[in-house]
Amino acid sequence: MEWSFGDVLWTMVVFFFWFMAIWVFIAVFGDIFRRDDVSGWGKAGWILLIFVLPFLGVLIYVIARPKMTEQDRRMAQEAMERERRVSGYSTADEVAKLAALRDAGEISAQEYEEMKSRAMLEI
């Protein structure tokens, strides 16, 4: 069988969309099992819906899911905290940078105090 450029291109597009569909299903299953605000029966219902009506079920889940739950906020905060620890971020460095900006006249004393208190809260 001889492949034309169109056949190769079409095969790549089909492969891409299958890969995307599998990735979306994995992400949705992970999200369903990770959520604390949905009961076990609720999770079972979502999984059943996704197995019975795969694409429609995922679409309904994405539309019905709240934008950001308290659990999502907590996980985002923990991820930022891990990144700070890995990157060597320290509050003392941040306050020193703010003091240098204040001394150079880049920010006012009031802005310095506000930013300093914000940096101290992020510990």
C-alpha cells in the first residue's frame, strides 16, 4: 500500500485526537477520585455516566464541576509552597528586596509596609 501525504496527515490528526481523548479521560477520572466534596456514590455515578456516554459524560462533568473548590485552593497553595522551598525562596530575601526598592525611592513607605505584610503572610 502506498501512502500519500494526505493519508499520513490524516493518520497523524486521528492519532492526535485519540491521544487527546485518552488524556481527557485520565484527567477527569483523576479529578473525580481526588475530590473530597463528592461522596463515594457520587463518584460511582460520574464513573458510570462516563463509561455509558463517554464524550457526553465528560462534557457534562466539565460543565457541572465547580470552578474552584476549597480543596483546589489548598492544593494550589501547597504546590506554591513546595515550589518556594525548591527554588530557595525566602521571606527574608523578599523583605530585603522590598527594602532596597524603598531606599531607592521606587516604592513608598506605605507600599513597602503593605508588601512586607503580604510577604510575611505567605510563609
